[in-house]
Amino acid sequence: MTTPKIGHFILHSNVVPQVTAGKYQLVTEHTGLPFDAVAETTSVTVSAPRYTMPTDQILSTFPPANAEGAFADRLPQIVLKRRTLPWERNPAGQVQPSTTPWLALVVVAEGEAQLSTATAVASCVTPGTTLLDPSDKDVEEGLYLAVTESVVKKIFPCQQDLELLAHVRHVDVSDTELAMGDDDGWLAVVLANRLPVFDQANDKAVRYMACLVNIEGQLGALPPPEPFNESFEWALAQDWSALAQIDPNVGPDPRVMGNIELGGISLPVAANVQHAAARAGAARTPARAVQAAPAQARQPAAKVGSTLDGSKSMAQASVSQQWSGMQAGQAVQMAARDPDAKAMVRDAMGIGFRLPIEAFAVEKVLRFPVLAHWSFTTNEGATFESLMEDLDVGLLGTVPEVPPEAPPRPGPGPEVVQTGHIGLDHRTRRGDPVRAWYRGPCVPLPTQRDPGQGMAPLAHSADQLRRVVPDGREELSLASAFEIGRLLALSQLSVVSASMRFRGEQFGAGRVREILAQALPYQLPVLTAGYVDLGRYVAIQAVGEMARHPNEILGPRRPVADPGRAVRMEGELDAVVAAGLGLDLAALKKTGEQIGMVAALAQSSVPIASKGGVMQVDDRAVATLRGALQAELGHALSVAMPAATKVVSPTQPRAQRGAAAAAPPAPQRDALDELIESAEAQVDGDARQEEGEQ
């Protein structure tokens, strides 16, 4: 498979999984056996989101949540981490995988739809909708988007467009800007079918909410395809904002009373009255039936609702007044400071979309489960087209012409010269206020470089490009251009990541090379376009230098065994030896007075250290330890005294040990030899004394 380059991506129409989400049974059967084998049935559950999208699966959204800007020239989108997510369910309510995604990104304007609060998932779909395995639910409560059939026909995508509004992008994992922190470089993208345009007719910003909805089981409710239109005028699909004037805490319920003017929207009771009058062939419209008044003749509707006794209005402000006192953006910022900010921010972004449409709509209201939602505002911010139209092509520093009727401008004009430079106030790093010259990249006439100047030298900081002109001022054009370019480059994540890779790889390798070039006595190979294993080259050269000059590099060779240092003993010899062997000297002397010191030593148990502090030593273990000690002693003697061909056993008689020790040349005596001989002489004297006493 082709791997995309950094800065590029490969588009795929879809990545359809082999199986959709649901419960399956695997039946295993054995055939060809001389006996019958019972089939084994295993239950398997393939899980996938259905009513809420896990936060770790959402990589990014556009426009950003709670953002405000000019977003009219780009379709909103949501990027999902798992590439198969939009196709893990069949929207037609079937088990077979389908190329039609079950997710759709719907963009609604404020006043067009209703976002519910936490509701049981069984009530998050349109009543009468049959879902495949209703027990398959990832949460117990979720949100749903309530819209009328008129709104669905105007702003929802048709079934044929669903496949075009979802795709998969394959990017390089190291491309941090496009990969967005993904671990394999495969991203699923769901696009909206509606541009969040600015309300140019009324010259006001429009607040939108993007909802990632589940259309499973409701493909038939989507609108049919419509012919292509070259232009359109923006308007609300249906304006329910008048419901914000209804006080929810009222006495007589307006939904029951009906017949109330709410900006041209008929309440259910009023609509029933009109239908009854029409069927009866009434010659006139009921006196209080609601008519859709012309827009220019409509008056602001009063607050609907009163207390039971009708004496005064409720103290609680209407929903519209609450909205006017606290803008949605401020509410989101305040909710972000709360400890439970995650849930409160999502709820605050729903402000303006909580209209009780279901309670007042005459036509059918459809419900779609909302897996993720965020709000944003489209204003008249500058776009590329508006910037180009308003571009001032005059020379930097050119003073605009003053209209004749305008009063004269006080003070002198800007300091401009023919080269295109303008004098500006400048504050140095020490804080001194001075005047400096600045010129942008555009000049009014061709410029020539100073003779012999040629290409400007490579600069590493903006201060290297500061110049002093003949009038004594500093000219900061090149320094400013350097700093602006550096900041623009650092604003791109790809440039920052490339700089970090260069510092960690090439810059580090170059620094190591310079240090080695100064420390090693030989010349390093010249770097070429090919790969050079610098570590292996240095290792081979270092081994050669060590072989040619071992004394200078490795130092003089030390013998395998040497006499060592003199052993210092403090106290009586018998006390030092007993302490070193871990023996109780007082107990030995007391026992030696009765049976002799040799017999007392023979009866003393030798302490042996073992793993875990457990003493479990038998005759076989003692023989094994003695054999290992003999082998280590023989190996040490063979290295220290190669001429010795026989190892003297400490269990041999004293006469045999002397004869065996006399064969090899006598080694150089040290303090340890004297200590051993004095100990042996003392033991022999004690033995002879005991024999004489007997």
C-alpha cells in the first residue's frame, strides 16, 4: 500500500468492516470422525457506539467549539479516530455491512431545532422506529435532536448524499498537523451538507450547532434529491425562536389554551379551531384563531403566562430575557471553570437550542440520537474575497485623501520618504524611545544593491540584520522581515516538528562529529549522500589505535594475581581468627580445657550462609561445597602458578603437603604466608602439649 508523504493524504471512499455491530453466534462442528461430536456454540458481541461518541474517538472538529468567525466558505466536519466507525452499523436496520454510513453531521441554526436533555435511549428515536436489537445500547441515557418534517426536508442530507459526506484519510503518522495525534494515520471524516453562512439580509451573526446524529432505521425520513440551484438566499428552515417568550412556570398551560400570537406560529389548539371551521364551511375565521401576520406588521409578542389568580406575572424572567442577559459564549466560558466542566460545557453549548418544539408543533416531529454536538457562531469576519476587495494598494505610509468637508487633521503627517521608508517610533531593548526607519516588501521604484554587496549574508537572528543609515537611525526592515518570517514558520506544526527532528538527529550527529574530530588522533570520513555508519567506523579505528599504542591508551598490564596488600590485625591472633571464622572463642576455650582445642574445633559447627537464611546442609552438600572450593582453588593456582601441576589438598598429612609443596619453585613470600605459618605452628604446639599431658 502506498504511504503518503508528509503534507499530503490519500482519500478512500470508505473502509467497510467485515461484520456490523451486534450479537453473533459461532457454531463449531467436527466432521469426518468415527463418532458424533456435539456442535459447540459461542456467543460473540461486536460493540460500537450507538447513542454517544467516546471522547477518545473524536480527534478534531471544524469549526472549533464555541468559536466565532467567518466559517461560511467551508463545510463543518468531525474527524474520528477509528476508520470504520461510520460504517460499523447498517442504517437500513440490517446485519449485512453497507457502504452507506449510519452517521450524519447535521448543522442547525438557532431556533430551528430542539436539543433534548438527558433522556432514556429508548426515547431518543422517533416513536414507531424499529431498531435492530434495541437492547444493544452503549449508555442508558442520551441526547436527541427534535426537528419537524419541514426542517428535515430543507436542511438534512438525502440518502444518496450520505456516501459522499463520509470518507477516510490516510496520512503519515509523523505528520503531526494532519495526523492530529492518531496512532496509525487512518482517520474517518464526516462532513455536513450545509454551509454555516452569515445572515447578510439582516446583517447579523448566526449561531449554529453541529450534531453528529444516528440515522439508523430512519433512512425513509430523509428528503428526496432536489435539482441543483446555482444560488440561494439564506433563511431559517423554520423559526421557533418565538417559543423563548413562553414562561415555563405558568398557571394555565398555553399548550392547552392555544390561540396566542407567537410570531405567526399556530399552537395546536388554534390549528384545530381553524381546521374545524374549514370543515364546517364557516364563512369567517374564528375570532381568536392565529393567522400568519406579515413580517412588517408583526409586533413583539408579550410574555405568555400568568399566575393562577391572574394578579401578577411570574417573577422568573422569560427564556429570551435569560439569553439576553447571558450570552452563550460567556456561559460556556463560565462552565469551563467548574470542576465538572466536561458535562457542563456540552450543556452550556446547547443554550438557544432548548426550545420546546415538540410541545407546540402541529406537524410530525422526528427524533435523531445525538452522539456529539458543538456550537459556533458565523459572523461577518473577513474572508479571502473580502480582504482582496478591501486591499489598499497604496504605498505604505501614504496619507489617504481627506474629504473637503472633513475638518483638518491636527498634528503633522507621517514621515515618509521616496524610497518607501516610513519613520516610526521605536523602543530599544534598554527601553530608550528612538525613531527608526521601516519599509515593507513593496517599493515604489526599482532598488539597487550596494556595489560589491552581492547576496546578503546568512543571519541566525533578527539583530544581525539591523542596519544604521547615514542619518544615524536604525533601518529595521530586514530585521522585521526576519522576525515575521520566523514567527510565521513557527506557527506551523509541521515546521516545528521538522526542526525538532533536525535537532534530535542531524544537529546531534554533527555535534558528536565535531567533538570526535577534536578528540581522536585520526581524520573522520567525509560525509556524502550515502549512509555512513559513524559508530562502526570509530570503533574499528579505535581498536586499531589501541593495538598500536596499548601502553598510552590502555595503560600497563596488571597481573592476574599479586601478593596484595598487608593485612592489619588488631588484638590477639586467636581472637582475630575466631571472629573471622564466626566462632565463639570463649566457648572453644572452655571446651578445649576439657577435651583439647583440636577436639573442640572438630566438634564446633561451622556457620554456612545460605539463601534465605535457612540452614539445610548435609554431608552431600558439604562434599559438594568442598569440591567446588577445590576446583576454584585449582583454577586460581593454575593461573597464578602455571608450573604447579598438582593441587595440595588440605586433608593430606602434613608430611605429604610439605613434599608436594617442595616440588614447584618457592613463590615470593608475603604477610599472608607468614600468618598461615604462624597459625599452623601454634596448632602443632597445642597438639604436642595435649599429647604430653595425656
